[in-house]
Amino acid sequence: MGYDDNSGFIEREIGEAVVAMIDAGEAITRSGILNYLTRKRQETGNAAYKEMLHSAMNKISQGK
């Protein structure tokens, strides 16, 4: 298993979601992280960033 730029992106996005959930007093769950990333994807206007978030969400939902 290799580490690439996409892995680093996913780590940063998960970390951001976890911190936001802690700040909000929410339980940290996979579905909570996916919900956070879904909202973030809907709010951005950057098509490339949306695609990267979509890819990250797919990997997270598959547990990979």
C-alpha cells in the first residue's frame, strides 16, 4: 500500500471533519464524516475539488 497525494488529501479532509464534529459536540462516525464532506462538496464551486471530495467519500464509504 503506497502513500500518494490523494491519500494526504483524504487524511486532511477527514481530520478537518473530525475537528468540526468535536467542536460541535457530535459523535465521530463514518456517516458523520461523510455528511460533513457532502456538505463541503455542495458548498464549493471548484469542480476539481468537488471531484476530489467525491473520490475521498467513495473511499471512506468503502472502508478503503
